[in-house]
Amino acid sequence: MARDRQDRPAPLTSAVFHVLVALADEERHGYALLKAVEAQTDGTVRLSTGTLYGIINRLLADGAIADRTARDGKRVYRLTPLGREMARAEADRLEAVVAAARATRALARRSPA
């Protein structure tokens, strides 16, 4: 896992984060991953197959996901403990960013009237 200057996990791209989240609960083949990312983002993120397989290859090389061949011959992917750690670290980072933004007057949540 890449680290930043303070030895924290480096931020993930949005696409990589969505792929990891899509694998959090079950293993999936490529097309199912594309559809899961689209569904979990209400259609706002639609990965091309080229982008997806670039991400898959990088995550396989990093050890964040593992693969196997299913009975139907499709290659399926699953999250490894490292991948889960990466997703959790990114979610924590994003929560901190949102909290910092909401602490400003511009993005502070309004009290119900």
C-alpha cells in the first residue's frame, strides 16, 4: 500500500475506492463489478471496461484483491485483508475531509427550524 509523507495510506482515486467497496461484501466478476459501482453511486460513476481492468490489475499486483476462476469459467475477484484495510483507511480519510469542510461556516449543517 502506498504511503504519504506522514506514513499514512495514500489517498485512493474515487474509481479505486468504489471498486474496493463493491467487493466488500461478495466476490464479483468484471461485469458485476461495473454494475455494482454504478448501482452504489446511483449511476454517477460508470467505469469503462478498460478503466476497470486497469484498476483490477493494479489491485491484484498490490495484493488488495485476489482472483479465482469460478465454476462457470468467469474470473471473479474478492477483497483481501489488505484491500479491506485500504478501503477502511480511505473511508476514514474521506470522513475527516467532510468533517473539516462542515466545520467551516460555508458547509456547516443547519439546525432544523
